[in-house]
Amino acid sequence: MTTPPRITASELVEIVGALPGVRGIEPGIGSALRTIDARIRRAGEGAVHYGVVIDPEGGTITLEVGLERGAGPVREIVALLQRTVREAVTGDLPPDTVIRVKVQSLT
């Protein structure tokens, strides 16, 4: 079992929401269910938030976001998201952590 990361999912929500081209976090059913489960069990609450899941054991971070149409190419915004999150978690998670960005909407 790995130690939980020092950065919380709530902190990542703030970081992601401040990036240009990102309209906000848009949780999908998967992160919503994981968040509810963590809160019911009172375990790993800092690793999940609606729209953000940090899985140190699986080596992944999943972000579910809505993007602004016309803010730039989607690939560039997603790459910026991944770089920014990787910088934020440096030292907390292994360097080979996979950062998945699920674009829930483009408006």
C-alpha cells in the first residue's frame, strides 16, 4: 500500500480551474461514485473530489473537465492541463504517474 499524496484532489480542482481554456471541472458518473464511496467509508477523502480522482496505487490521476470553445486547440489545452498537474504533484507521486484528461464538454 502506498502513502497518500500530500496534494489533495480539492487543491487540483483549484489549479485546473485557473487554467486558460478550462471552463471548470465536470464530474462524470465514475468520479461521482468514487467520491461518494470515499465519503461514506471516510477513507481516502483527499484523493477524490467530484471530477478529480488521484489513484496512487494505480499510478493515475483522472481529471474530468469542460473546455471553452475557441480558447485554442483542445490538444494544447489538454497538454497544458497535464503539464500543470504533473508540476503540482512532483514529489508527491511517482514521475511515471499517468494523467488522464476526460473532456466532458466543449462549449
